[in-house]
Amino acid sequence: GMTIPVELGLNDSFELTQKPITIDNEDLNKTNVVDIENVEYSSHDENILKDVSTHIFEAIVEIDNENQTEVIIRINEGEGEYTDIGWNKEEGYFVDRTHTSSAGIAFNNFGFDNYHVRYASNAAKNDTKLDFYILSDNGALEVFAKGYTIPFYVLTLASPYSIGASLIVDEIIKINKFVIKKGINFVTQ
């Protein structure tokens, strides 16, 4: 991983997996701030992430998406700034930082902006069961999807004032699990 070590492995289909050591680690002091299970949700419902500050957090998300509607987990929301993590049937899993703050730094290498870009997996386009494991630590964003077989390691320079979050979907989805944990600190004894 970029900031968090990962355990490498193989799944039953012999795909490489990268599982962060933070998952189920009892040496970390974490507190659930969102813990939702078995709920149907649409964007017409109250924003389930409205009270979550998204600079430093861990999220475990499992969704049944029978209609294959686009799913967007929007983090670091502020005045015209946000980062999208999601899935759609055209691109598969993606991380989009086209609207993420660059902290005023000009990222122009080779004559184009290489910071405000969208990363797409182009895999798992037909999936109806989606899973995400998200780690956000101010400027570092690590996203693992599809049973830890699709990793994204993305630098974001989110404004310290852009802390909002939302879950955006066009049609009803079933949230099997949506847990957000804060306080990812190593416990010392």
C-alpha cells in the first residue's frame, strides 16, 4: 500500500489480493460513527453520511445493486470540491478527483493536468454485489474493491474545510453493510 502495509494473497479465482493490515486489527483504537446494516437506500432518503467528517476515516461498504445503478460515495465535500469513489456499469470501480482541491499546486506535466483525473478499473462492470474498503488520511486515499482485487492509491490534497460526505445513487440499492470508523490510531501500552 501507499501508506498502510498490505497482505498479498490469492483468491479462489487466483486473482492477486491486497488486504490492508488495518482490517480487523485489534491494535488500532477505532470507533464506529456510522453502522448501517440491511437497509434499502436511494438519494431521495436522508443523507446517511451527513454527520461524517471525511478527512481521516476507514469505511467498509457492501451493497447489493440489482439494478446496476451508478453508486457514488462522495467524500471531502466542500465549496465546489469533492472526491468521488464509486462504481458504474461503463467503467466498473472508479476514483474521481476531477473536482478535488489541488491546494493551489499546478500539476502540469507534459502539457496537461495530471492531478484532476478520473481513475477507472474497467473491471467488474457486470457486478451486482459491490464492496469497498476505504482509508482516508488527509492527503492519502486508499480504496480497495471487489474482494481486495482492485486497489487504488490516490494522493488528494483536500481542503481542511472540505469534510462533508454523501452517498449518491439513481435507484434503490440495498446496503448490506456501511461502517465508518474514526480514530485510526495505534494503541500503545
